[in-house]
Amino acid sequence: MVRHFATSIALAALASLPASTNAQGNMDIGLYQHDGQLEVKVRPTSEFDGVFSSVVFSLRWDKATDIVLGEPVVPEGTPIRTNRSGQKHEEGVFNYMVYAGFGFDVMSASGQRYEAGKEYTIVTIPVQGKGVVELVNDNWTSVPTNNGDYYVSLGGYDKTGVIYKGMAATTDLDGSVNIKPNPNHGLFQFSFFCDEPSDLRVEVVNNLGQTSFSESLRGFSGSYVKDMDLTRESEGPYYLKITRGGNTGTHKIVYQR
């Protein structure tokens, strides 16, 4: 598997690394969208200037959308080179693309250092189409032969953190969608109207892409109204995802106690 191969290479260089490498904190990952580019960012939990040995992550998007991902671009000076790992995969209603990166140089040798809590872009990916792209760990990525779960190796040691922002919308739905109140304290209602019959999927997900509500309807038209109660869930940003007419759009929901 990719991560085992990368770790084996990195271990060969351990003798040249500081003894404190194994005490290094974990590294988290997030996904953003800006001006037609997906930006994959890492955020170390402690200072790091050693070998950024390897990274693996997976992007997921709905097959019903017209989303197309372009060739990855690594920003100049990035200590790890990330590219596609294989071809696009289809599973259920989703498309998947796995990415893997490898690094071999000690960052401090070129004067580089990652500061704790700061975000660093490791790769950008052009995106076309309307919908939502997610950076996920799920049932498909966790299958060993798919090797798609988020993973990081620093200096040859597993330092996998969390996915702190897993969703990037390429577009927003029109103003026919209403969420009230928003912000809210966990109790709210959302509604929208479909002029023509269409297959519909409605989801409410948290910032990690975990689903709090999901419903699929065939040939739906008219008004859709749903009362939601998130008071038993963690506060923070949530997203209303609506797929209709082959397009997926999102609206942000702010849940604060």
C-alpha cells in the first residue's frame, strides 16, 4: 500500500533526524475552495521542520453532478509532492479520487518550518461544475485495498490527525432556499420549492461531512419543509446539501448554543 511504502522509505532516513521526531504532534487536514480551485491545507499541532514523509487523502463528490477535477498543482517550495493515486473510482452514488504525496528532504535544511496551528497549502486542484467536494474517511476509503483514509507520516512516524474541514462547495443554491432561524441554537426549519418534478436528495451534514439527516425522493415537486433538531449534536457549522436536477448546492447553517 502507498502509506506503507512511503513510511519504509522515510524510516531509512531516521538516523539523520532529531531524536525528538517521534514526539512530534499530529497533523490535521482541511479542504477549501477559492476561485475555482480546491485547496488542501495541513495544520500541524506542534512546530515541525523535519521530513514530511507522506500524505494520503481522498476526495468524494456526487455522481449526479457535473463536477470535474483537474490536475493537481503543488505550490512552489512545498516540502511534499502530491499527485493522484490511480484513477477515479465509482461507488454507490459517489465518485472518489485518492491522492498521495511523498517528501524526502529535511525542511530545516532549506530554512522551512511549519508553525503549530497555522495552515499550509500542500496542493491545489482545479474544479469545474456545480456541487460539493468532500475530503472524507468513510466505508469506501477504509477498505484496505482502496487505501484511501487520511494518513500522514512525519519523519517516518504515523502522525495522522483529524479532518478539521471536510467540505468545499463549488456553488450555492438560489434564494428559494430558506433556513430560519440562522444562526440558531440547534432548532430550525428549512424549506424550498421545486417548480418541476425532479429526483431529490436532501442532507444536513456537519463540517466533517458526517450526516445528521438524509432523505431521497423520486419525482418530487412543490414545497419541501423540514423541522430540524440538532441539540444533541455538537455545535458548529452545518451544511444543507440539496441535489436536484443533476446539480448539488449548499447552504451554511450556524448552530451555536
